[in-house]
Amino acid sequence: MLAYGIAADAVDDYMRIGESTTIECLKKFVEGVISVFDDEYLRKPNSNDILKLHTNIRLLISSLDQDEGEMKKFTNWILDVRNGNIGSVVGDESEIEISDDLLITTTDDPLSYLSRAILAPTLESVEKVNDFVLTIFSGMEKEYLSSDTTCQADENEDVQQEWFTPEFLNDIKYSGLPNHKLTLKPGVAVMLLRNIDQTSGLCNGTRLIVNELGSNVIRATVVTGRNIENKVYIPRMNLIPFRFRVAI
């Protein structure tokens, strides 16, 4: 019940115990966890638990195309944001003023930002950015739908199929995995999430420009790394989360 968020009566057939007994067992289990771990893990964090950034690694790398003073100013600003030294609190949210040179103020050439990163605090924000960028490009869009299934275990396969329906799995949004529906257009920039062919530069993080969208394969051009301008084909593939546990 704690792991999957299911109701007590859903455990009847699987555990062979009644609903009231299930709830009582859960209460006893939670009470036991609190009594054992309360002082160490279930308290509010104190100053000894919080780690703060003090040195930015960018300062250790010499940059030929950027002024050292500007780089130091930027890294100090990043540290202040991380440590909560700037900004104001409005309700349950914090507002931070971002300088104009860090903002994307024009969309005339969206591909000019391939060497930069757009910071987004949540996956919902990432989706909004992706949807906006997609509207900039002309051409016919194409939708790709995933076929989501659970990894079959040796035990309790019937229970997994009953709880984790295709509709439920399709709604899961997880960092490192594409959403159930992926919408693309020719000319947009994409990034690989897996190592496909390291000798050809097709590694996790490689950026590409989509050239052609097929039913089961995407033709694209590499725009980062040592294999720039290489024409490659990205097929459909099986993707499994890096971590065994996925928050649902």
C-alpha cells in the first residue's frame, strides 16, 4: 500500500487478509518505522545536514572567449541562487531576477542555442519549453507513441498486470525517459538519452538535428562532439530507467 498507493481492499486476493487487518498491519508498520528512525531520519534537517556550494568548478577552467571577471561574476551569482542568498519569497514561491544576458529574448534562429542549456525546474516546465520551440519550426509534425510495459518478474506477474495498466504507465513522466507521446518536426534539435554507437559519437547527451521522420527510424545530423555533420539513423529501441525505483 505504501509503495504503490493502492487501496486496502485491493490486497484481499493477493495477501489473503481482510481490509481491516490490512489497515491495522499498516498502522503497526508505520508506528514501528517512526519509533526506530524518528530521531535520525524523520526530523527536520539542521545545519549539519545541509551542504552548500562554496567553489564553482568553472572557475578552475580557463576560458579564452569569456572575460574572467564576467565568468567570476556569473559563477558567484549561481552560488548565491543555490544558497538562497538572493531573491524574495512570495507566498510559497521564490522570485529571482535574472539578467537579460541569460535570457532568450529572440526566436529568429532557435538552433543558435544548441551550445547552451535551458534550465527548467520541473518536467512540466520542460514540456512547455519543448512545445514552444516546436511552434517555431514550420513543416508537418509527426507523433511517436511508446509501448509501455512493466519488466516481467518471476513472481506476481498477474498482480503487476492488474495494477499497472497501459493507461497508468503511459501517464508516468520520468527524467531519463521520453514521454509516452513524442512530437517532432524536421529541423528541430533533439538529444540522445542512451549510448547507441560510441564509435560513431552516438552517446548519451549527443545533440542532433532531425532531417527526416520515418515510421520506425529518424534520420538526423550530429551537431556536437567529434562527429559533427555525420548523417545517422536513430531506430526505435527499448528503454529502461537507470534507477530501479520510479516515483509514481
